[in-house]
Amino acid sequence: MLQASLVYSTLSMIWKAKNNRIFRKEMRALMLIADNISSFTFSCIKNRKSEYTHNYRVATQFVFSFFWRGRGSLCVTTLCALLPHRRQTLKMVKDKDAIDNPNLKDKKMFIGIVWNCAPELKLILSALLFFCSLVTLFQFFPSHLSFSVQDLRNCASLPPPSSALQLVTAPTSPSPIAPPIEIQHRHIKQEDVVLQNGVVKRNFNTYGTAAYNFILMSAYRGGLDTFAVIGLSSKPIHVFSKPTYLCQWVPHNATGNQNQNQNQNITVLGSKILPDWGYGRVYTVVVVNCTFPSSVGADGAGGQLLIHASTGGGGDANFNLTDTIEALTETPGSLNALQFTEPPKYDYLYCGSSLYGNLSPQRIREWMAYHVKMFGEKSHFVIHDSGGVHPEVMEVLRPWIAKGYVTVQDIREQERFDGYYHNQFLIVNDCLHRYRFTTKWMFFFDVDEFIFVPKKSTIKTVMDSLSEYTQFTIEQRTMSNKLCYLDDHAGKIYRKWGIEKLVYRDTVKGIRRDRKYAVQPRNVFATGVHMSENTVGKTTHNTEGKIMYYHYHGTISERREPCRQLVNKTEMKVGGTPYVVDTTMREAAAAVKRFELRTIGSVLIRTKQ
């Protein structure tokens, strides 16, 4: 009571000394705090607990109200008087309760435990109030003395250990040593100079390279006297300059006898082919054909094919930079000369473009089973994984790999180089030359496209009828990737394969549609995505009615049910595009399912979208 009265008297004296209206308002509030403290003490002594709770809450609210108004120092002054007063008052209440209720201690064990933590709570509260008061005082500091939170953080951080301490204290683990930087060429900067006639000669300093001169992917023999080298090269060099490629054959056992051409070190000018139709980006695809005047390495002694790639002054007219590339090395006895003349192992080989993205395992399952059935036992499929053969797709391919129908090649490393569409021109050209003597016919199409021949024909009869051509193209039938034909219960349609339910064909006329193609690879030097322009022999596009492909664009890259709209019409228009029901692939699905079950069993029966 004495402390509360003292606070009240002090505040009254300050009130009389101040004339500021705002200050008087705040002092009036502090006087009310002191009055509540007195009432709080009196109510505690008389054990009026409701008044005790109310008065203490009001006092606390006023204190924090003053803090938010920016008078933290007055809050500290008031609470400094409040805290010891509150401790004395609560002690009086505790003594009175002990007299009135002897068993109170046993009944309020939880409250006792909390009470034992009161000193810690007071310490935390005091520290918080001190910090808030300090922040309030900072508002009155001059602007040139301002500082940031980072300054406080730096002050609070521990100082670094002294050098003497570091010498004494042994490190717990050796710090990693950064590898030395290898400087291949130290550039001497050329400064601008003033000539005798007063002209300022400016100098240009070059650093690094924007793109590689040549990126080798592979090299293959095309015969006893010819080779094909496949790679990428900087596109601007080929667009704005005339790079050259010099082919050199270095036999392992070179002799000076000029009559033995097979053992000579021979050099010829290579012929470059750019098969990507100008679609390249930073890099363009280059196929270098090296044809020597006679057989090289035909004796089986082995040798090495070197390519000397020159920029032709492209990029810097002062320099004709030349890089020597070890394109191919043949060890003694490794050459099989019979591969160029003996019958091929396969009748049909599929060269796939780069597979990327989150592909649907179910669509891959349908595609594989359908085409293995169509092309037969003497067929093979080369799948190029550019990130699309994820584990679930690999589970679909694994049974066919075990049966010898599929080869998967990991080509993800080519993503480093910015070429056209995951460098698919590079990939198909590598596939062409890699399997050139392995198959009679080579097909180029995508995994969302299904080859079809009419019921009265087989793939063999169609190919035999086109055997006089080196290349033929295949017409496209574009299918809707979202319209599904509802001819039975809606709950069953989702269990069907994609080729069973996506039966609406686009019938727009008068437009040019992309075509895919097949070639006899022994007569092809380089190839593209939709056809080859570097062949020996005839090409035909007149294949309508003989062979076609159904294109389900976009369905392979979606991991969900393809049906977006169930329709029960034979003809309709969607967005101005006319569609008609075409059940050709739907009718073939049942036989494909039976073939899959008979060939690899039921291992893929639970494949998901």
C-alpha cells in the first residue's frame, strides 16, 4: 500500500508541473494505474478475487498501452513500482489463504509448480521491457546516428579467434583445398595506342570461345574405302564461313611402299552434309563423308581415322584454327569386311527420335506390343533416352529387351549442347550409320504414331512392292487426342487402351500434313526427321492406300486418362474441325492384346497411365 501511494503521489506532483495536454492525458492514465494498484492490494487483503483479477488486468493493459504510444521509459518507471508491490501483496494473499484453507497446498499442486517459475518469468519480462524501452529511445536519436540490424548482429557475434589461439588449437578436420586453376593460355591484353599521325589505334581483346568447333558423337565405316563421321558444329561458322574437314587414315603398320595403298598414310578432303534443314540453333548437325581413292585398312592391320576440322576463318578472319579429332580407331583384326556384302540381320529396324519428358507407360506399352506384332520376329527397335525413359517406362521396355526386340541408348549427355529439338537430327543420323548394314529397311517415326497397312496386305507385301525405291514416305491420319467414342457403359471405357477409344479422325482437307518415311539405309548418306535428301536411288510419295500412320499427337506426354469428352456420334465438329469415327485401330487392339499376353505374359497387365 505504501508503494502504491508513493507512485500515486509522485504522479500527482508531475501532473501539476506539466502543462502539455497530451502529457496530462498520459499522466492521468498512469495515475489511474496507481489507483488500480491500491485497489488491487485492498481487494487481495479482503480476498475479493474478482476485484483482484479485474484491477490487475486493467493495470497491465494501461502499462502496455503506454508502451505502444512510445512512452517506454514511463512504463518502466511504473512497472518498477508495480513488481515489488505485487510480490508483497501476493505474499499477504498467500498467508491469508493458508490460514483459511489448510489443505490448499495439496489441492493446487499445479499452481505451485508454476509459482516456482515466477523468478524466471520476472527476469524474462524485465528483459523484454528493457529492450522495448531501448527501442523507444532510439526514435529520438539524430538521423546521422542511425544503424541497421546488421550492426547489432555484428556486435552480438563472437569475435574471431586470435592467430595465437589458432596456432595452439589443432583443427578437428583438414579444410578442403581448392584445386589449382589450370591456365591453358595466358592472354596478353593489347592496349590502345596513338600512332605518329595522331590516330588512335583501338585494339580488341578476345577471350574464350562461344561454341565448339566440332563435337564428335560417332564415326562408322560405310565400306572398305569410306567412313561417316557424325557430330555437331557451331552453326554461325557454317552459315557465314566455309569450314573444311580433312580426312586422314593412319595405319598401325605404315610402310613407305607407295604400291601398298592399304598401308599408306592417306589424306583426302572430306565432304560435309548439313541434314537439319537450317533448324539448328547454337549448333548444327554435320555428317562428314570421308571417301578414299582406295581401300584403307582392308588387310585387317588396323588404323586410325583422323579429322582435321578447320574453321576457315569463321569467327576470326586472322586465324584459320584447325582441330585434330580422333574419329575412329580400329584395332588389328577387328574389321569384318563381310558385313558390307552379307544379308542383313533384320528386315525392319526402327530408329526413334529423342524421348524426353514424363511419358505415359501405358501408351508406350500399346505402341511396343502393336509394332512388334506388325513387324514380326526379324525386327528391332532402337529407343533413344533423352530423359523420357523413366523407371516406369523402363519396366514396360524390359520384357521386350529380354526378348531381343529393343535396344535402349542413353543420350542424355547431348542435352548439354543447344541443338534443334533435343538434337534429334543428330540422333537419327547416328542411328542410320550405326545400323546401316544391319537391316534391309529402316523406319523413322515417333512413339505416338502407329503404322498401319490394309487388312488385305501385310507389311512384307507392302515393302516388297516398294523395293525398287530407296525411300518412300507415309501419309498421316490425324486422330483426336481427347474425343472418345461412347458406345457402351461409361465405366468400362476407361479400362480400354488408347487406340480403342480415341477413334475420331480429323477430316480437314486441303492442308499439308507431315509425313514419315522408311529407307533402304545402304543407299543413304544422311537423313532427316520427315525424309532424307541425301540418297542414291528413287523416292516415292505415292503410297496412299498402301501404308499409313495414325497420329495421336500429345497423348504420349500426358500421364492421365486421354478421354476428355465422351461422344456418341459418328460425325461432329469441335472448334471448327470436322471429325469422323474411324475404328481401324480399335479393331486391331484385341489381336494386339492377345499377342502381348502370348509373347511376354501378364507382366504389364497393371501398367498405369
